[in-house]
Amino acid sequence: MKHHLVGNVGSPSSPFSILSGGGAFDLAPVSAPMTVKVRFARTTLRPQAGSVVITSNDLADPSVTVNLKGAGKPGVPSLAIPSLSEPPNPIAMTFGPVGIGTAPSITLKIHNIGLGALGGTIGALSAPFAVTSPLVFGPIAPGGAASMVVQFTPTAAGPASTTLVITTSDPNPPLHTLDVSVSGIGKPGVLTTTLAALGETLSFGPVSHTGAPKLMAFKIENIGKGVLAGNVPSLSAPFSVTVGGGAYLLAPGAVKKITVEFAPTGTGPFSEPLPISATAPGKPAAGITVTLKGKGT
């Protein structure tokens, strides 16, 4: 006569645990096998061992020990720059020429190509660079990714560079600390006028000193990559700036109209310089001086 198999599936010690099929069981004769699922939650990268003890009313084998073994595997970082179809190898964040007063950013992605979760920290950067995303990332699940953003805000012309240090939870020395080169070149705003072909001269020609004054206009433009600041000063009679005088701020490619009035107070030639400044680091450093000329009749 066949009997039921009655017994118990014991609980293993951490990092192993029973997901299903643990505890007491009662199997009828010639019944389907019972499945026991065991979970391994690694807590270290070293090999770990445990056991599950199964006791029953089997007279031949009243106690069966199932040995459990496992080894933790870390997350493994892999870096990429999404905006580049073919990122440089080794990875580098290269901003190239950037206008002073602007603040572009580059996104760097850290992918987890390992079997375990991946976390870590990002070292802060000093000006003109800055990490604008959180300095702590993860845990990133296997197959997942996290983004980190670096911003470049140049305040001076010329090259700048630094190193972005990423420390990961991967214990392998080549991947535990990742150094990413970061570089950029600050470019200033550059002043020009529509009078360049005329030798920076605005000629009013003959104007009656008893008639209506004459108005003439020209434009200043920022042809550089950076924001350009400066000033258009006031003038003494018989010239005056009626439109566009005072401080200006021009974004790259921006244009500003300057209108000058000539109201001669008598007869004869008149001339006056109009020195338009470009605040450092804007170019040219001396600004541009427009010569105003007219003849009173």
C-alpha cells in the first residue's frame, strides 16, 4: 500500500530564500512533482553558499540536504554621448568653440551592461564647467541607463579643460573610476558696422544751417559667437545720436540700428568721432570709431 509523502522544506539562510514551495507539504502517491523556487539576493561579490534541508516520512531518506551556491556579479558601466553617432574612444566631452555668455550642455549616458545593479557618484566641476544633473546616480538595473549633464559657460576667450571623474560600484579597477576629458573654447562677441567698406565714415554732405537737420543711419552687428556688450556715446552739437544710443547688449548675430542727426550751427565743415566701445572680452578691444562728417551751408 502506497502512502502520502509528508514533510517540510526548510528555510535557507541569507542571501538565499524560498520564493515558493517552502514549508510543509503532503504529496499523494504518483502525484506531480512539487517545485521549490529559491531566490539568491547577492550581498557580496564573493562566492556564497547555503542549503535547504527537506525532511519527510520517507524511511529510507528522512532528511535530504540541497546545497546552494552562487556568486554575485556587479553592474558594469559603459559610457556614451547620445548626440554623437560615433562617440570618441576614449570617451570625451568636447564642446568646441562656445560663445562667451552662452551656456550649452552635453549629456553623457552611463549604461549598465553588467548582471548586477550599478550606482556611483560624479565629481563636481569648477567654473567654467558644471555638472547640472545630480552627483549621485543609481542603482541602475541591468540593461538600464542614467544621464548626467555637463554645462560649459565660458567667461573668457581661449581654451578650457578639466576631467569629469565618475566613481562606480563596479569593483574592477579599470571600471571603478572613469575619467572623462571635458574641453571647450571660449569665443567672444565681435563688433562690426555696415560702414566698414566706407572706412567707418558717415558722410552727411552739405546741409543748410537754416533748414531742417539731416538724419542718417547705420547698423552695428555682433558677428562673433559670444554675447557682446558695449556703449554708443552721446555727441556734441551739431551731431547727436537720436536712435540706438547708450549701452547695448547683442546676442550672436544680432543687429542694432544707430541713427545720427546733423544740424549744422553755421557754415563750413564739421567732423566728430563716435567711439563705439566693446566691453571686454568683446572684440575689437578698442571698439570701433565712426567718423561723422558734414558741411554746413
